[in-house]
Amino acid sequence: LNYVRGRVGLSHIEKDKISLPELRGFLGDHVTLTAEDVVDFHWLFLDVDMSNGLRRLADDQSCMHMSDCIIEGGVAEVYVEIYKLVDGRNWVIISNQQKVKDHIHV
């Protein structure tokens, strides 16, 4: 697993406000999203290799677990895959050049 040619952004989110809607909202500061876009969030567990350390952020409980694992003032590396609907019927992931690795500062 490699992260190739993505974009990096930095967002600040209060620890007690971390949720999927909040992450999606801050992602919108870095890339253009539509309401139909499907977004998958993953975070890299601290001091673990990317090949086995990515954890899916599937719900608010997993977001709170991520928050609990980060020390105050720390940063979580959140990786994003964005799927767009093309021609009204086919889902495609946007190109590597538009993927975003977002550092969430808590």
C-alpha cells in the first residue's frame, strides 16, 4: 500500500466535535464535493506502517476512538477516497492526483 501523488491539507477540529459529518465538512475546504459523492475516510494508527495501520472511520464511534488515541495538540493522518457518480450510473474513484491526505489537528 502506497500513498502516491496525493494532496495534503490541514484542518483543526476540536476533539469533542470529531464526527464523519465534521470530517466531510472540513474536507470540503480542500476539494470540491457534491452531495452525491461517496467519501471513505481512513486514519493511520500512530507509529504503525501504512500497509497494516490504516483504520476505517465508519461511524462516530470510530471517530471518537481515533480522537482518544491522539494526545492533546496532536495530529491524526486521515486518508480520503472520493467516489463520484459518472453518467448517472457508474461510480469511479477520483484520480490519485486529487486524493487528499488531511492532517486533523486536535
